[in-house]
Amino acid sequence: MIVAAAVVVIVVIAAAAAAITRGGGDGDPGESIASQLQIMGNANDDYTIDDKDMEIVDDIIAGTKSFTDYPLADANNDGKVDASDKQLLQDIIDRKSGTVLRVMCLDTSGNNTVVDVEYPLRNVVTYATNMQLPVLYANGGQYIVGYFTSSYEVAEGSINPAAKDLEGSSREISDASWTLFTQLDAGLDTGVGAFLTDYSAVAQITASRQADLDAAGIPLIIYPSANAADEITTVLTLGFLFGGDCESLAVEYAQASWDVVNAIDSVVGDLSDSEKTTYISCTMWIYICEGDSTYNTTATDAGGNWYGNVNSGFGSTYSGDGSTKMQSVEALSNYQDVDVVINNRSMDWGLTADEMRDLIIDDCWEKDRDGYAVKDYFAGLEENMYFVNNILPGAVKLAYMAHILYGDDFSMEWADGILQQFIDMGTAPLEGQTVDSIPACIDHSDYLDAKA
Amino acid sequence: MEYRATNRRKVAFVILFAAIAAGAFFLTLSFGVYDISFSDSIGAFFGHLAGGYVDPTDDHYIWDVRTPRAIGAILVGAGLSVAGVVMQNDFKNPLADPYTLGISSGAFLGATLSLVLGISLIPALSGNTATVVNAMVFSLFPTAIIILVARFRRMTPVAMILTGIAVMYLFSSITQIILVSATAESLSDAYQWRVGSLNRVTWDSLPVMLAVDVVMILLLWLLSGKLNVMYAGDRGAQTLGETAQRIRVVTLVMASLMTACMVCYTGTIGFIGLVGPHVARIFVGSNNRYLIPASAAFGAAFVILADTVAKVSGANGLPVGVICSMIGGPLFIWILIRQRKSAWL
């Protein structure tokens, strides 16, 4: 009798805990997703297209709601809401193959635009890590037919093995690579379905290349995905476009991501700037991120206060949206009162214990930079310096940054739990990994342990 | 009497710029991003030497970072300037320097292979050590090619320098091909190396730099009499009992080795190898007995002062190569306008 009662209690507690950690209970599985699906027809501007959007379209046609209040109800993007939008919306709700979706994204000038994309999206070509990884996180690697660069053997291992390496680089799409791309398009029966890139790489899409895309009828989808919050929207939209399991995975990804965002906000949202932990972001080991850089945006989303806000000298020296290389090991010598340094590094995973130790020592703390070890540039700040893996899902990065900034509120175990949640989700780049095989957050004690 | 007075002025020039370099050494210890007063920096320097207590942070930045950098500035300035003297002397050409002979482009190619492609001439080496070794070895290739070509086909000094320029363009084009496909990260590293910085000079770098610099400058100074013979031209040298080509090859190898040992640690610091000798020549004339120490003193003083400016320029310092050219170019034009006689011979 006692045993049975204990079992019942355990089951009830476990069920309650599961409901809390999933953040949903019996309600809408995506109710906490603040990202908006970037597809016309998403009339209520939420994370998906469903009957709720159709109700709004019906109300607009009936005159009980105003089109100006729901501009996304215009599913076919013709400037009005009528029966044709209703028909298209129904096709979208039915996830009917061959439906032409109007996808909202950026153009090469950074302005909002709408491009036509056939559903479900197939035969994509990707460029830039900040776009390629969201495609993979939405399990869209199977639909990649060409890519210009792949730098992470394991993290990007889910790219379709038959996809063509177009031989570009992270910095440039050469003319030869572009020719390979146009040849790839010409050789496919249905052509390339879309060209996907991150806004930070948009300089490679010159006017003549844009003209090539237009002539071939290839939609160019550009999103700014370097920031964690933006990345969630990108994964959500791409998952919808790929359809099927990709859509449900993307919703789960976005849900889990926003749970992290909300968890962080519940603790640090009411803090004044003076109460917040100050941080300096770095990248490429010894480059100091400037005030408006996306790395700083992510750290600020994690509840941090950029050090430039409390030290005007640092703020004026490192204003801008790029990064500045430290010209000497003295560069941070006068900023020793910063609370933490977050060093953003892109690190592949699938590491053994020995490989992890080598990475921590040789590729992080003792990496040679202009004759000095990286740790020499952070003299006096070593114990407050953390490497965070930049190619992890945005929400996982936020979780580790929240731990770095507010360790008392967000333990390392909590952040590891978030990573484990994404591993368990079934997103391809993390498939088969463990918390121990991924270099997620490396601190000074990890370095000392590795040296020992 | 006038001859002795002239010589005293030449010696005075050497002493003056050696003193400036020495003074700049102590001055530059207090310059940099880390805030420290002049007196505290001097205190930290001598405190470390005496083994007394020094604030650990002061000690780190003054002794571990700024002192080797300052010594490196003196060595690089002296070495590159003397290398320029020898090359201009050997080829009787005022434009000869480590750049025009392809030494710098060779070093840059070697460094680029390491920084961008991760290729090390010695497979066991990696990181900065591989870059240093690559740069040193590749910087000697142009000189080797010039000497080999000259050995198999009798060449005039002009033809030899043109060979150096051809090698420079060849190496530069190979480097550009590599850089076209470089990642942003490695491209930035390569660019930083290209413009030259004393930031890379550490205590570990100094033994090689110091030994090669001192030995080569001393040997070249001892050979100053033979270098002077080169002014008479190849035939003139022959009438004086010297073989011009042999002197040229020996001194060129010495100057190239010295240059290689500097630029492999610092990257290609331009200007000083070309202009240092010209400025010194304006004041002490072309006699290598005075010109070599005068160029060394001027080069040392110029580079350490330029690096002092470089350390406090920009967000957190600028490469010294940039400052050298930025200050040195206008300064040299001003000196050329002010001086009346020809500085060359």
C-alpha cells in the first residue's frame, strides 16, 4: 500500500515537472514562442499558419476586422484581402504541395521584401555559416543540393552527402564558384529551389549575381541570423518551408528556445543596468567586439550590461558593429573591473576526452596569437573569461551566457540541461552527441584541469 | 684640422642617435595601453633587475611585455637600416633595400603559407614557431636566387637588382593567390603580419635577434673598408686588388640573414631599410666606417620612437610599420629638400 502510494506520488511529481519544463501543459504547444513566422498569410503574426489565421481572413472579408490591423492576412501579397487569399491560405493550412508561398525576408540592401517560394522548399543552396547552421538545425540538410563552404565536419555533417561543394570560402564566392552554382541549377530538373544566405554575407550577392538569380527564377532568401533571437525566427521559418517533420521540429526548437529566453528574462528582466553583470565580448580569440556587434546583442539578451555602458573610455574606443583586434597584450589592461569576458569561438564537436583537452589548451587558452598565448591578452581577467561555442543553437548560447553572467541563478547544470534538451530534440547537427563531446562553455578551471 | 672636425661630427652623430635610442628605451617603457607613470615604469624596470618588490601587474607589463618589445625595436631598427646600407652599397643603387630585393616578399610568402594554409617547412612545428621558421627560410630564397643566377651568368649589379624585383613580384603573386581563398580570420592574421608589428617580440625571440644583429653588424663594420671599395665599381675594385662580386655575395648574404632574422619575428617593417641609410649618409657621408654605425644608431632611435607612437595610436595601438612610413615619409622628403648636396655618393 505504501509502495503504491509512493509510486503514485512520484508519477504525479514527474508529470508536473515535465509539464513545467516543457512550459506548455495542455495549452497551445507554441504559446510562448514570440518568434513570428515570416510567411504572408500568417495573419495573427504568430509562429505558424493555422485556422486562427483563416478566421481573421474571414473576418476581414466580412468587414468585421480591418486589413490594416492584419497586413499579413494578404497571403498572396497583392495589396488586398479577398477570396483568392482565402483559397491560398487554405492550401497553406492544408500544407498542399506546389503552393506558392510569399516569404518575407531581406533584400540585398537590408530592406524588407517578399519572395515567392514553392512549398515544400527543396533543392536549396546555402551560403554563410550563420544561415547554413539554421538550415541544419531545422533538419533541412537533406534538402541542400549545393553549398559554398563547410567548415565543421561534425556540426555540418548532416548536409546531404550528394550536395555539390561549390568551392567557395567563408569570405568569398569566387566567379568560378558562382559558375559552378549556375551549372548546378541548370543540371537540376526542377532547378534550385532557393538561395539561402545570412545578411552578414550579402556583399557576395552582387548586382550581376542577383540578376542571374532573377533570370533563373531562384528566390533569394536573406535573414540576419547571427543574433540568437533572430536565429530562432530563421529556424522556425525554414522548418515551415521544408515542411513535414522539419516544421514540427522547428516549432519544438523555437518553443525550447523561447522557454530559455523567458527563464532568463524572469530573473534579470527587472534588473536595472547598475545591477546587471558587465561583460566584454571577444571573438576570434583576441578581437574585441564593438558595442553594436551581434555578439554583444546576444550577451545583452542573456541579461548582461555591455562594459562600454559603464566605462565611457571603453565605450568610445569600441563603438561600432564590428570587432577590433588587440594590437598588444595590454589592450584590456585598464579594464580589469569588468565582471566577465565572453570569448565567442566556433568549435566543432564530436570530441573525445583527449581531443577536448587539446582543444581547451591548444586552441583556446594557449593558442598562439602574434607570439603570445591567448591567456596573456587576458592577464588579470583569466578567472572571469569564458569561451562560448558560437555554432551552438542560439538559445543554448544564451543559456551558457546566463550562467556566465548570473551563476547563482543559472547553474552550469541548468545550462548543460538546456544543451541536453536540444540534443534530445533530434536536430541533426547534435545527433549522437553528448554534453561531454561538445565544447560548449570553457572556463579557467577547465583549463587548469586540462593542464593537470 | 677640418678633417678631424668632420670626423668628430660624424662620431657625434652616432653618439647622439645612440643616446636618443637609449633615452627612448626608457621613455617607451611608460607608453602603452596600460596606464603607468614614467617614474613607476622606471622603478618597475630597475626593481625587477635588482630583484626587489615590484607590483606584479606593473612587473608583467613593464618587464614581460614592454622591455623585450623595446629591445626588439632597437635591434630591428639597427639591423634593417644596416642591411639597407649594405644593399645600396653592393648594388650602387639608392633604391636597394630588403623590399626591392624580394627578401620581405619571401618572408611574407613563408608566413602566409603558415598562417593561411597551415604549412610548415618543418612538420613538427606549428603556430608562431612555424611562421617564424617559414618566414626566415623563405626570406633567404630571393638572395639565393640572385646569387645563383649571377654565378651562372655574369650579371651587372642592375641586372641583379632587377632579378630581385622579379622574384619579389613572383612571390607576391603566389601570396596573393593564397590570400584570395583565405578565411577572414587567417586573412586578418596575414595582413597584420604584412604591416609589421613589434607586438610579436617576446623574450623568447630576443636571443636569436640579438646574436645575429650584433654579430652581423660588427662583421659588416669590420668589412667597411671592402664595402668602400665597391664605390669604385667592379673594375675599380679589381684595380684595387679586390673582387667586387665576392664582396657583394658575402655581404649580401650577411645582410639578408640579418634581415631574415628580424622580419621573421616582426613581419615586414618597411621604410627604415630604405631611408635609414639615406638620412645617415646625409650627415656622415658614404664612408662605411661611419655610415654603418650611424645608420644603426639612427634606425634604432627611429624605430623605437615610432613604436612609442604606435603603442598609443588607434583603439589599442597600431602596427609600427604603419607609423614608420607615416612619420618617416614626410620627414625624409623634408630632409631631402633641406639638404643641398646629393645624399647619394
